Amino acid sequence: MQMEKRSMLALLALAISAYAIGTTEFISVGLLPLIAENLHISVTTAGLTVTLYALGVTFGAPVLTSLTTGVSRKLLLIAIMVVFIAGNSLAAVSGSIGILLTARVLTALSHGVFMSIASTIAADLVPENKRASAISMMFSGLTVATVTGVPLGTWIGQQMGWRTAFVTIAVIGLIALIANLILIPASLRKGVPTPVREQVKLVTNGRLLLAFAITAFGYGGTFVVFTYLSPLLHEITGFAESTVVVILLIYGVAIAIGNVIGGKVANRRPLNALFYMFILQAIVLLVLMITAPFKVAGLITIFFIGLLAFMNVPGLQIYVVMLAERFAPGAKDVASAVNIAAFNAGIAIGAYLGGVVTDSMGLIHTTWIGAVMVLTAVLLTSWSMALERKGMSVRAAQAATAK
């Protein structure tokens, strides 16, 4: 009972860390207009705080995870939170966009490594039959951050200035650091180094590369719109800035619901589920182009965009792990890290495209451009489904010959 209580407290420390990291990832979305006004830059330049953060995670997750396999998990976790606090503190005192972007990239590096090791640590804290629940508890921090972190950070930014939002996140990071120091056991195993030949298999296998591309386009398409959702709601739909906070909260609730639904429907046949999710996602993004100028219709459409935005995440992760088990079994952990990089590559591409489109065509056009990006994922998914069917036929023929 005592050991179970200690494990629960350690999982709570991880959940607090996940909450802090989940909040800082998308906090800029609600703060873009405030940052742009304060630093005398365009909203699209402020949007680089999302793009470069995502790129930092993209390159940081696989590279730093590989470099730190020999480091004690507790020591690495503490180092991650120290870097996280430093990055958000630097963001809070930034006097220029250059310093702010440097701070965002620094924070992103800690994010990438945390996401790569947190699930493993959570699983190691409990008996084997409770691992799924432990990972779920750790990820609850990210879910709560999605629902409350961005709207709360936006509200703090509107009331006390955008820098105060970053100070608040740094304080949450400090609480997480203290919790990790006290509650995480020092006896956690070190990471398992992945042989170079397995890593080469991972990044040269066509099926896995196709899966990573599906992740980037399917997940990233929504971010063409989501990155600029605050100015879109204010300038096109006509909502007051104070109302935008409430809408971001509703969007977060929709994301949390969609994530749960996505986990259930992708359990058995993830690729089929992803195919239909992406089609719905593309349709809803196109619908927003028509409904955005109307408050009620726009709000309903945005709820469905939120519902579908993260619904694909469980399926994408499950599918990549399935492929890694088949084509690069010695690199499953690295496959997960590379897929995290693909998620963030998608965010970076989506946010960058959103900025280009906003500058050259206008905010409303982010909707159909996002839909085109998701439709690319539909085509890639259908290609992957065809390859799966072909593979099954080949395996069936081989099995028949063996008999």
C-alpha cells in the first residue's frame, strides 16, 4: 500500500510537469495579438513563436533522446524542468522578438525530451498490469493543459500582460521541479540505447516514412487555422477579446473529448479510423470558410474543429508503433520520439503556412489551405492502406506456400 501511494505521488509529479509543458506549447496562440502589439511586430511575425517552438521539439525529441539514454531518468527529468523554467523566465523578460524566439526554442528542447521519456518513466513506476493507467494519468496533465492552460494563460495575458503568462508557467514549472525532486524515485532505470543499425532502419523504411508524413500533414493541417484562431475570432467573427478566452476553453474541452473518442475508435484498425477522421477534418475546415463571419455557426464549426484536431493522435501513435514492431523492432522507443517530431513538424508547417496565407491572402483563407493539408494526409493514408492490403496478400500467399 505504501509503495502504491509513492507511485501515485510520483505520477502526480509527472502530471504536473506535463501540465506545465502542455500549457507552454500552445500558450502563444492566445497571446499573439498582445505580443504583436507590445513588441510592435505583425501578428504573423509573432506567429513564429509557435513555428519555431514546434521546430525545436521536432529536432530536439529524437536527437536529445538518443544522446541522453545513459543519463539517470530522475536526473534527466530534473534537468528538463530546469531548462523549462529558464526558457519561460527568459520569455517573460524578453524585450524583443529575437530574445522571445530564443526563449521559445530553449523551452522546446526540454519539451521534446520530456515527451520522449515521460511515458517510459510512468510505466516503470507501477506493476506491468497497471502501465496503461499510469501512462494515462501522466497524460492527464496534457489533457488538462489543453482544456485550461491556453484559455487561462490568455486571460492572464489580457489582464496583466503577456509576460505575466510566461511568469505563471515558469512558477508551475518550479512546482513541478520540486515535486520531481521529492516524489520521483532515484532508482529508475536508465534509457536503453538503440543500436545504430535499428535507427537507420527507422529512417530509411518507406512505410515508416509514409506514416511520419501522414502524422505531419494530418495533425498539422488544423494548425494553419488554430495558430491564428484568436485574430480570426476577433477580426472576422467579431467576438470581443474577453469572449475569445471562453471560446478557447470550449475548444480545449472539444479537444479532450476528441482525444478520448480517437483512442476508442483507433484501437482495432487505426489506419481505417484515421482515413475517415481526416476526411471529416478537411470538410469541417472547409465549412469554417463559410461560417466564420457568423457567430453561432462559426462557434459550432470551431467546436467540431477542436473535436477532430487531436482525435487522430492515438491512432497515429498506435500505427507508428505497429509499423516499428514489424520493420524496426529494436527502435520502438526512437520511433515514438520520431513520431513526436513529426507531430511538431506538422505544427511548424501549419503555423508557417498560416502566417504566409494571412499576410498574402487574408485570415479567412487559412481555412481551406488547412483543409488541403489534411486532404494530403487522406491521400497518403489511402496509399498506406493499399500497401497494407498488398502486404496482407503477400503474407497470406507465403503462409499457403509454406503449408
